[in-house]
Amino acid sequence: MKFLRLITKISIALTLLIVLILVATLTTVDETPYTQTEAYQQTQQALEQVDHQLALQRQDSSAQAKSMRVGWAKANITLDHATPLAGYGNRRGKVSTGVRDSLWVRAFVFDNGTSRVAMVASDLLIIPPTIVAAVQANWPKHLGFQADHIYYGAIHSHNSEGGWQEGVGSELIAGKYDPQVVQFLAKQIITALTEATQQLTPAEIGYAQINEPTRIENRLVGNEGTVDPFIRLMKIKKQTGATALVVTYAAHATLLNGDNMVVSRDYPGVLVDSLEKSTVDFAAYMAGAVGSMRPKAEGKDDDEELNNQALALHHDIQKEYENIVTKPEQTLEFVTVPVGLRKPQLQIAQGWKVRQWAWDVLFGLADADIKALRIGNIAFLGMPCDFSGELVPELESAGLTKNLHVIVTSFNGNYIGYVTPDKYWTRNTYESVAMNWFGPNTGSYFVETGRKILTKL
């Protein structure tokens, strides 16, 4: 009898301990609409500053702007030792077993005589804030522009190198943090930008988009949802005859699965290499609105799948390339708009989120902004997240009112998880529960903010 009483007491004590831990760790999700939050008001104040920033840029350029000059260059960012692979959480920070294909950072610099802006496309999972901060800390003055005038993007390969962000959650995705990795990546970004600046030459700009719905599908809700089916291209042609392409597409770079432990750019790497062999002198790829979007895997193994994907996209681009009309451009505008965020809403189960202290242990501080880069009649919108392709049409419609071609990319130097349509907030899925860190209403909030930015360009 005494033994049974002892067991009962222990059971009650353990139950109470578990309850206390849950109470200390979890709380209910905040369902307050964004429009009623302080974060929303902060963003509206930031939007009011955009008109002033653009007015200054336009005032400077109205009398002195010249036709665009463009330079490009790349730098190898493949580490000379085994590194944690970033992308799949089930790897738990395991290091790579080899290199399938090298990683690069590819940089463009644009100059219209009064403004100078850069674009950096990296072969990483994301561009984390640590790398942006390291670039700014080591910025050389001779480049002729500020380190905050860089538009960042990433290919989002889930087989790229990690080790670039502190925090339990970040290290689960990207492996053990190594500050030397951050410094190396920042150094190589600056190296590529320095060389690109030295290559500035008069150039013409052109745009095209190709409808390719057969290589992409909605992984969140399948046929119930929509996809962003367009390959979007910016063509650059220098007076020297040299050519370049910036390519975006919305299908995740996940054709190499989690068991494949080699460093690789996945299908975007094959695409870029094939373009440079037969179509242009220089090519760069940035993940588009990849939230909810995956490639259609066709092949007997990983290598065949990524080759089939890349070569199909290359075939589409090759057919359209000669039809892309380029012309001299003078308009060059760049703004960064801080986006206020509510407290994190990281859900452990539907309707239940971790408290702030637990979030801080997992990921630390989180900031968000939207970067807008206008080059001629092309407007790039850089999002701090896996931005859903289902949200892109609303932004494109806003661009049409200003005769702008809109290209939405993800991973702009901050990261706040997935931003998906509001209607999926209550879905019990990975993207809408575990990775929708600042919902509900985050989708409509970012679309509204993006639309307002576009109307000001």
C-alpha cells in the first residue's frame, strides 16, 4: 500500500511539473488583426518616409542621370572543409560528405550617374542577418555607395553550407554557428561587388516572363491552391556585346533530398551553368515566391530530377531569349521599408504558441523589411521570408498601375519564416503552423505593404 501511495505521489508531482512547464512555455495565439496593432502603425510611418526618400533620389537624377552602366562578377563561396548543410531540419546539423558543385555569390552593380545600387544573388539557403551585418561592418568606402544599398537574394538550395546563424532553432536548420563562416561569406560578397564595380559599362535592360506551369506545384494544398508559374527574366546587354540574365522562379530548390549530404546548388546550379555555356556570358538565379511551391520531381534519382527540372527551364528560356528587347534605361531607385511585427506566433500546436522567452532561445530577435529596387520599368520586391507564390498576383496588379513588371524574390537579408495566404492559417500543415511565425494576417499585411510601396515607385 505504501508503495502504491508513493507511486501516486510521484505521478501527481510529475503531472504538476509538466503542467507548470507547459504554462511557462506556451500561451494562446494572438488573433488580433494586424491593422489594430502597434506594428501596423509603425509600418505606416515607415511608408510615409518612402515618398521623401524617392523624391530626393529623383531630384538628384532629374538633371544628371545618364544611361545605365552595369557591372557583374562572381566569387566562390565553397568552404575548403566539411561544413554543416543548411536546409533540412532532420539532418540535425550533420556536416557534408563532399562537393557536388561549387557555391558562388554573384553580384551586379547598377549606376545611372547619380545613384549606385547592387544586387547580390547567393548560392545559400537564405541570406541571414549575420552576413548582412558582417558586410556592413567590413564595407570599403571606395565602392562609391553605401552597404545598405544592396538588394539580396538566394537560390534557397537545401544542400548549401550552413553555420551562419546562432540560436537553437537556427542551428537545427543550418548547423553549429561558426563566426568564421560569416566573415568568409561577407568577404566574398565584398570581393564580388568590388570586381563588379570595376566592370561598370553602358548597358541596356530588358524584361520577359515565361509561363511554365508544368514544372511547379502547390505543396501546401495541392490543386486546391494556385501556383506562381512564371520564369521571370531581366536581360542585360552591354555595349561591348557581353550579356547577362537574372532569373527567378518559384519552385523550391529541394530536388536533392535530406539524405543526400553533398554540397550543391540543386537545380538552379545546373540551370545557371547551362545558360552560361550556351546562352549568355553571365547568369544569376534568385528564388522567387517559393512559399508553398515545389518543383515536380521527375526522374529515377536526385541527379536526374534536378537535371530534368533545370534543362526544361533552360529550354523555355532559350526559346524566348532572342525575343527579349533591351533598351537604355535611366531610372534607378532603391528603398528599404521596415515592416513592424507583432510578437512571434510560433505554434507548437494549432492555436498554441511558445512564449517570448522560448522564442528568444530558439531564434532571438527578428526584424523585417521589404526592399524595392526599380531598374527602368522592372520593380524587384525583396521579401524577408519564404513568400507564397499565391500572393504574387495581387502585387503584380499593383505594378501594372505604374506600368511596372514586378519580380518578387524571397530571402532579402532578414528571415521571419513563411508568409502564406490568410485563409490557410488554421490548416494543420507545416507551412501554416510550424513555419508561419508571425501570423495570422501576415499574408494580407505584407501584400498591402508591398502594394503601397509599388504605387510609390
